[in-house]
Amino acid sequence: MTNEKDLEIVAAGHTCLDLIPAFTIEGTVDKMTDVLVPGKMINMGKCVVVGGGPVTNAGVSIRRLGVKTELIGKIADDDFGKQILSWYEEKEGHFEGIRVAKGESTSYTIAICIPGIDRFYLHHCGANDTFGYDDMDFDIVRRSKLMLFGYPPWMNKLYSNTGAELTRILKKTKELGTTTALDLSIPDVNSVAGQVDWKAILNDWIPLTDIMVPSAEEVFFFLYKDKFLDVKANLGPKEGVLDHMTVEDISNLGKDILDMGTAIAMVKCGHRGLYVRTGDKDRLSKLGAAGCSDLENWANRELWFPVYEEEKFVGALGSGDSAIAGFLSAFVRSLTIESCLRYANAAGSMNVTVPDGLTWNKGFDDLTKRIQVGWKTKELQINENGWKFERGFWVGPNNSGKWES
């Protein structure tokens, strides 16, 4: 193994094949049952078939944003696995860290995106459930400045035994001097993953994670499951849990993550934008190879950045992964925290203009041009005590760091 950090980022974790059938419905639909009727023939458009999961959606997006990137994931030697490999080879080239398991099944997701209805997924975890420490290529991790690990709650071996397997992976990654980033995903509440003690698991994972990049709903579920389920049980038509979360709620979740040991908490808030809260200089100085370009700028920050106005809305599949890709692509370029948030929302806002999680991506320079010409953000109002609007950001009461120059 080499100690040279010749890679910027490795994206590891959940890998699958995405199948996205296009509904040809004009306008929007009020109820899912107006479309999905038993015995009814539904005329569909073209089905987009692409590599999926955070390893692809975030990892390939990062690579297309001009960052030297590798992937680590696990598929099977079945037809879906062959299709993923073929897609990689045709669209991106060969990736060293994709393992092929004989006799297992490849993970897939069928994304149901009906106009006017929140998207939902039919998902099979497949070989992701057996992914573990021995499937990691630590030579690639050693060579990388930063490792992004995505969706361990959908990977059985990683969360079993109070998450011991991913804890081993994160510890080894830190020993190699590589900065760690972790993205989460809410499991089926009625599945095995939905019944484990996630707070106990995160108590081990988060101290080993330098950059947490979950959604607000994910943190809410994992740390306050009973409250989350109570809110979900009382949602109105077309409401989501995020609609019932206040700015104070999300700020408190950010504080929870920092108190558990991470250095940077970037919380994805869907159409409401991105919330970020950071630790002090001492914690930020221990990030590893990716590091922070300016501790004065990154330490003790609390910011909320609204989403950009999209040209059109097609679907939000992969938008969170794209936002992570934008954030980390800017981070490894040693940009300011403000710029990292701009690139994160720029990538996420571009993502919703296409049906999949990748074809929006025209490169880092394209995002830069869009930002520099004065791309407008959507209106976002925060009326809670201690918050003020400054330089295009909402600034929280816990913000005391230095603004970008």
C-alpha cells in the first residue's frame, strides 16, 4: 500500500441499479390512487435505467465535477450487476473498488415519481446487506483525502451488532489519515433496520465522522424516533415530516450531531435549503487529509442557505446526493464554507431539472458560472429569535466565525 494521497475522494457504501419509469400524465395528481388503480393499464414513457445509490449518484457526480474520485461498492454477478458494470464502463470508465459477489443479488430501486405526488421507492438491498469490512479496498481509502460513506442503514451487516462493522471501517479510515463523511437514509420502519437502536449506533459512528451530511428527517428519525413517528402519523394531505419541523428543531438537531462528536453538520432540508453548523477550531483541526482551508472561516458557524430557483422541476431523485457532491467538491478545493453551501445548493437545484441523479451535471465550471451571474435563491423566511438575513444567508444565533473575504 502507498501513503500517497493521489485521490481526492472515494465514495463508498450502497450501490444499486435505478429504474425510473416516466409517467406521461399532464398536470399534477391529487391522490396516488387516481393513477395506481388495480387492473388499470397505465401508458408510460421511457424508463431511465442508470447506476444508482449514493456511491453512483454522489461519487460519479463528484467525479463529473472535476474531482479525482474512486468508488467502493458491492454488486452481484447477475443481470442487474452486469448492467451496472456496463453502465460504469460506458459512461465513466473502470472503477477499482466495485466488488462482484457470486451467487448474490444486485440491489435495485424502482422510483415512482408521479407528478404532484411525493416520490416513493420499491427497493431491494441485495448485496449491500452483506457488505462489510472485508469488502473495503483500504488501499483506495489510504490514497484518498476524503471518504464519503453512504446509506449504511440500508446495509444489514453494517448496522447489525450495534453498528460494529461500520465502526471498524470508520476507525480504519481515520487511522489512514483520511477525512470521513457520512450520509444516512431512513429504513422501512417495519423492517429489521427500522427496529434497531439507532441512537446507540450513531453514538459510535458520529465521533468517527468528520462531516455529517444527513437530511433533517433522517436525524429526527434516528435520534427521536417516537416523536418522528408521531408527526408522521398525523400528516395532512401532501405533507411531509419536514413541513412540521421548525428552524429551532433543525438547529437543535445540528447541535445534537456536534455534541456527539462530528466537526461539520450539513443538514439537508429539501425545498427549504441547507442548514450547516460547525464545531470549534480544535475539532476542525483534526479532520484529516482533506482538512479545512481556513479555520477562522469554518469554526463556530451556523448558517442556512436557501435553494436556487430551478429552471423546471422534473423530480427530486438523487437531489440530496447531488447537494453532497457539490458541497464536497467545493470542500476539497479548499473553498469557504459559504462557497461550499452555494455549490451544494447549485448542484441540488440543477438535479431536480432531470429525472435521474446525474444528467444535470455539466461540470464545476458550469455551476460556477451560474452562481457568479447572480443566480437567484427562492424566498425563505426565518422569524425565530436570534436569526438574521445577511449576505444572502440566514445567520443563526450560534454563528460567531469569520465571513469569507
